[in-house]
Amino acid sequence: MDLDTLQFIEPHWLWLLIVPLGLLLQWLRKVIARRRDAKQLAKARELPIKERHTFFGDSLFWLFIAVATSLLIVALARPVIVASLVNQGGIDLVVLLDGSASMHVKDVPGDRWQRSTRFLRTLGDALRWENDRIALTLFARIAAPQIRLTKDPNTFFFFLDHLSEQSPFPLENDTSWDTNIELGLYWGMRVIEKDEELLGPSKNAPLFLLISDGQAWSGTVDESIQLAKSRGIPVVVVGVGTFSGGFIPESSNVEESTASSIYSVLDRKSLHRIAEASNGQYYELGRDSDLNLANQIIDSARQRVRTLPPEPKLEELYRSLLLIAACLCAIGVLFLNDRNELLIQATGSGLMLAVLYVLFA
């Protein structure tokens, strides 16, 4: 902080400082008069012991009140100070989550869909929500964008809570029996473009996170990959499933589902190809802990974050001045000798501190 950068947003309140200035002049006159009276009294009275008079007496209380009043007036003028901070951008993570029929296979704990949402919860916990943003798009034969880019963790975890048990693409619907990765990438790009339309170009580093088993995927993926590469957006691919695989159930009802004749395994080769073609990386759930995997993905994204030049940031001193004024009033009470004044001022100072505590809590 540089005190030379002190500014006032509403400086028209500062003329009121003549009031505490008058109080200070009056206080100084009273102190001088008190010292003069004390000297005259010492000369006029003869006592067996030396009479002592405190230098300020109760007047210190009024000094603290005058200073506190000055701080309140300055606070009304809304003082701000410029703090130049190094501003480092975050990451814009667009999650593309496969919700096709093959994600119901139970070759991983729960099934592939539930395993993926558990990993996303760990990923959300690993983000720095101050600058990082995340979006979520689901896809099967069709795409279903869920969350636009947001820095609100409550929004992200709210959707995860409602999506954690079952994919929104029921097995009874034809739309679930396909893995249109191209459409997922297309809508991921649309999420970024829409954000730029609303908020302007982002300072964060964009990244697509594709979570899929790659089974029976369709669409012209190369076109979407080339579009992402032209925008400098790599695609990090996370595979879910196993080579041993399993049968896709016929119904999304767990109690009534029976195995169909369609067998699904992790299509690691296709997912590898997507990651390599987009200058991304390939990971696989189960090879390492979810936390380590989430940190690896986020760290790789942060390597692409640009360190931005320092930007001036205004910090308001309003609350700090109010707190100091309340403390001065409380300290001033300690110099009162009259019990009635002490009770009144102590009650007023206590109420002021209580109000400030509620405001700052």
C-alpha cells in the first residue's frame, strides 16, 4: 500500500472536519485553562500535603471523542488507497462428460457414470475458486449443457449432487445409445464463445476436460479438435472403465435392469488419439488417486496461465476507520471519573462495538 495514492470517492463530506477541528481547539483551550487554574489553586491554598492534580483529568475522554468524530467524517468521504497487486489469471475448465448408455456399465465401483461424478467432486475441491472457473456439458447422441463458466462452487456442486446417481440420458431413450464426442466438443466451444459474448475475452487459460469410455463414439471429431486447436484449447481426456468391461443394462432402473447383448470396454486407443491430436494429455481413472489426478490436470492447465501485469486495485478504508473510531470511544471511557458519565459512555461504546462486530462478522 502506498499512502501517496490516498483518494476520496465522496470528498464533499470533508468540509465537516471543521466541527472536530473546533472541538479540538476548544479542548486545547480547556486544558490550558485547567493547568492555569491548578497553578493558581496551588499558590492560594496551603495544605499539610502536596496536592496533586492530573494533567488532563477527564478531558482526555473528549480528545478521543473529537478524534473519533474526525475519523467518522473521513469514513463518510469513502477514502480508498491504491494497492498494486500482481494479478495472475486462473483457468477456464470446460468439462465434457459422457452420458451415453455405455456409462451405465458396472465394471468400476458403482458404474462408470457414478465413478466420473465422484472424480468431478474431487476436481471441484482442488480448484481455486477465486480466479478459476468451471463449466459442465453432458453429451450422448445429443448434448445437454448444464453449467456456464462460473466461479461459484455452490452451483457446480449443486449440479453434481443431482447428477451423481444417474445419467440424465435414460437407457430407454434412443438419444443415449451413442457417444457423439464431436457434439460434446462443439458445445464446449459454444460455452466459451457465449462467455466471451457476455463478459468479453477471458484472461484465464481455457481447457477442455473430456471424461468418457470412448465406446462406439461417432461424429467428425477431427473437425472439432482442429477448431479447438485453432483457439489454443487443448483437450485433456480422462478414460473411465476397464478392458474387461461389462454388458450395458437394458433399463436404467437398477432393480429391474437386466444385461443386454451389448458388451462395452474402455476404448483407450480412440481416447489416446483424441488427446494427442488436440495437444492434450490422456489420463485414466483408477491408475492413481482422484486427488493426484485432479492436481495433475489443474497443474498442467496452470502452466498455460499468463502472468498478467500488475493492475491497480482500490481498497476502501471505510470499515477500518469505523472500527478505529469505536475503539477510541471505548478507550476514552477509561479516563472518566464521574460514575454517571462512565455508565452512559460505556453503554454507548459497547453498543457501537456490538454493531460493528455484527457488520464485520
